[in-house]
Amino acid sequence: MRKVYLDHAATTPLNEEVLNEMLPYLKEHFGNPSSIHSFGREARRAVEESRERVAAALGASAEEIIFTSGATEANNLAIRGIARAQQKKGNHIITSAVEHHAVYDTCAALQKEGFDVTFLPVDEYGMVSVDAVAAAITDKTILVTIMLANNEVGTIMPIAEIGQLCREHDIIFHTDAVQAIGNIPVNVKDLNVDLLSLTAHKFYGPKGVGALYLRKGTRLNVYHYGGAQERKLRPGTENVPGIVGLGKAIELAVKDLEAKTNRIKVLRDRLQEGLLAIEHTKLNGHPQQRLPGNLNVSILFVEGESLILSLDLKGIAVSSGSACTSGSLDPSHVLMAMGLDHQTAHGSLRFTLGVNNTEEEIDYVLEVLPDIVTRLRSMSPVYKGSNK
Amino acid sequence: MYTEQVMDHFTNPRNVGEIEKADGVGEVGNMKCGDIMRIYLKVNDNEVIEDIKFRTFGCAAAIATSSMITEMVKGKTITEAMKITNKQVAAELGGLPAPKMHCSNLAADALKKAIENYQGNNNQVNNKIEETGNNCNRDCNNCSY
Ligand SMILES: Cc1ncc(COP(=O)(O)O)c(C=O)c1O
């Protein structure tokens, strides 16, 4: 059966060049980077070269990069580490209502531990406003953490402006840039961030490896104890093949960025036009300030999981903010924060395009989806029929 | 994650639709939890379910359980039908993923409501709201997958 992968925000396939760079570190170059013999030195060299690559891609310097097991760990390390390091100064943290759980739940946990956390609301497009951040700042604010681009609806936040504001108030600023890398330019200086999280598998790198950018001079409390790796901030023997893969993947991700994403955007817009031509559909996310590969639409009167499964039977892989797919019966906190009603949220479908998608694939989706929608609507007790 | 039987009933649901002048109609679920099932009954003088149809908004488990129960009770008396449990429906489908057992397995409840509606001779759809607040409060906090 034909297979069409349109779930790149969940994860991406490993790039062949990335794999080829990783393979020697799974085989002959298996040394521990902390060993001083030739095996160790070979691994150390690879780790440090990868650090240079990550730094170069972000406009940072190598000593500002800490390798982690992914963005979840980077976010935890950043938020918990700053909260603890700054707690003498204050106890107030500002974040948004649409963060990934790796940020949202970390902030919620700190709230339970006694920190004062503001979860900023968003507008109907999932956008955080700079004014709202400004209004929330108090003399107790120690950390602001707002994502660069949302993973569900693709909305791109005004991070450079929020960063500027935080600098003016001498407040540390962290951003979860997971979805942005390889999709929009990400430069830590332009964005005025002190910390930034990323994970390799969202840009054609391997799973289980990521990094935290920590601006020089920013103090972080440790919360894992062990060896002296990653300046003791992230102890434990390095995932050498993963780190090598991350370095190569990010180098490729930022190369020819504009040409790549323009191509993806053309396909995305084609899909968007076709989908919104179906009756009773609605675009979720910002119409313009949105990741080039993201298309989140609600298909009214039907439920997301049944749409996903129906598409899956046709070989098409997408995701949804519907409850059935989230593990609880409540629909996505992102869509709810945007003010969607339950039905619209339960009927959401997320298509995220990548570099390998083709026009034929998009046309195939547009060919099969209307019949699926018609079939599911014909079963729905809330569908009152076509307007046509 | 779903059995072949579930996928079969999801892709080829039996008895979808409405019955005009139904003898009993029952509805359970709500939009907050993301599933609504409505069952229509035609019952003859011998209290046998002559015809049954459903409409469901929801995930594959919700659709498959609705479809399955219509097959299970067609031709049965309402006394027999009343005895069917959500668990039995799931078992007929070869089981449901653990989180769905509690979350989306409501077809027997919908059927019971339809029968009660028939017995009360009241053709209004019973639209009881089972949830309060803005969240789905159904007990399925152990859903993890
Ligand atoms: C915005 C965002 N942050 C964090 C993560 C977590 O990344 P990982 O699972 O690789 O730790 C993801 C991935 O799902 C994400 O989309």
C-alpha cells in the first residue's frame, strides 16, 4: 500500500547522511569520551566536533551547548535549574497555556513546590502577546519560558520581542525551539534568549538526543548527580552516536533553509486550500505566523481518532488534538486555550509536512479525505447535513 | 492497538442510521468527552427488538461498540437485551485497549436508555448531561499509551 507520512511534528525519518556519520560510533569508535586512550580520544573529538556544529547552527559558541537526552530533559534542566538557581531573587515564573507538556508540567510541578507560576492565555490563533508578558512581570519574576513555535498549531511566537523585554527587566528567558529548528531561522542572539531547548529527531536526526543552549554567564542549579560530563550539568556517559547524529542533522537542517521551507510551504498551502474547500472545516493556528509545514484543521461533526484511523487505512499518517489520542478524554490543552469548543477540538487533524513530501502525495490526501469525512459524518448524531 | 473485529466494525459498521417513529431512543456521552452514541429501537408486540440503528460521534472504539451491540441484540427480547453489559460488548469485539474500556465503551448504556425510553413510552431523546464543568470527568485517568 502507498504510504504518505505527514506527521513530521511527531518525528522525522533519519537522514541517510546522518546515519552514515553515526555508524562508526556504533561500531569501531565505541570509546568512552572520558577515557584518555585513543578510543576515548576519538569519541571525545566527535562529541566536541558535534558541539561546534550545534553551536554554529544556533549562532552560539561551543561551550554554551549542553547535550541531553532530548528536549524533555533540556526543558526540565533549564526550568528547574534556573528556578532553583534564582530562588533567592524571587519565586515567580511566567509561561504560556500552550506549551508542550515538557515545559507546562515542569512549571506546574514547580507551582506545587511553592513557586508562583503565571500561565499566560493566548489569542484565538494560539499566539502569546508581548504585552501580556510585560503585564505579568513583577519584581519577583525570575524566569520566562515561552515556546518559539507551537507543536500542534505551528503558531510562531514573538520570541525576539519577549526576549528583549526580559533583558530590559533582567529576567532569564528560555524558549523551547523544538519545532522551529529546520523550519524557520533560529539564532540565539537574534532571539535574545538565555536558554534554548532542541531535540534531534524533529529535524531528521536520531531519537533520544538533544541539547540545551545555556548563554555564557547564566547560572544553572544541577539536579542530576554523577560524573563530570557536560560540566556536571548533565552527568552520565555521553550518547556518542546520538550526539554525532545531532551535529550532522542540525548542520543539514539549517542548510538551504529558505529553499527547502518554501517548497514545503507551497505543498502545505495546496493541502490547506483543498481541505478548507470541504464543508464545515476550520483552520487552527495563525494564518500567517505559522510554521511552513504545519496545517491543523478541525473537521466538524467527526472525531479526530476516527479520522486518523481512516486515513491510516489509506496509508496516510497524521495526528490529532482529539482526546481519544491524548490518553485522557479531554482534548488538547492547546486547542482549548485557543478557545475552541469541544466539538471543534475533538475534530482536529494535524498534518505536518517534511522535506520528502511530494505534490502527488498531497493530491492523494485530497482525493481520499472527502469520502472519509462524508462516511464518518453520515454516522454522526450531531451532523445535520450538507448546506449544499 | 485495536483488534480485527473492532476495525471491521469501524470500517463496515452495521445498522447505521435512524428509525423514524422509533419505539425507543437512548443517548449517552457528551461533546466534552468527545463521544456521543444514540440508539433507536423498533420493538414489536412480543417485546422483541425488530430493528435497531445507531448514530455515533467518537473514536473507533465508540463506533465499533455501537455497531456490535446492534448486532448482538437484534431479534432479542428487551429483557435479554437489558442484561448486556459494556464488558460483554468489548469481549465480543475481542477486547478493547485498556484506556478505551472505561472511556469509550458506552454502547450498553445507550441501549439501556433506549429500552427505558421505550418502557416509559416517551419518545424524547434523553439528553441527560453527565458531566459538569469544562472537563470530561469520566473515570479514565489511567489512560496511558
Ligand atoms: C515543542 C516540543 N517540546 C518538547 C518536545 C519533547 O521532545 P523529546 O520527546 O524529544 O524530548 C517535543 C516533542 O514532542 C515538542 O514538540
